[in-house]
Amino acid sequence: MTLEEVCAELRINRSTFNDWRAKKCAPTCLKLPNGKVRFRRSELDRRLSSRAEVTA
């Protein structure tokens, strides 16, 4: 998934995602040779479920 797709799905701004990334709360990403980042769907789902358990 692209960063834009992740932000759209989570309904957040890119700046919010960057804050999460700085706090190490964002899903891990893969950095491509062209400098762009991609996210695995499974990693996003895992991160979301782990956050749900923390707040529950």
C-alpha cells in the first residue's frame, strides 16, 4: 500500500502519520530503491489490532 492509501484508510493527514512514525507507533514500511515507501496490508492490520488491544 502507498502512504496515501494508508492515510486515506485511516482517515488521517500525512502530518499525523509522520508524527506516529516519529513516535514509532506507525506500521513498519518498506523503502523502495526510488525512495518511496510501501506498507504491507498484513502489517497495517497487525498494528491496528495491537493498538485496539492496548486501548480496550
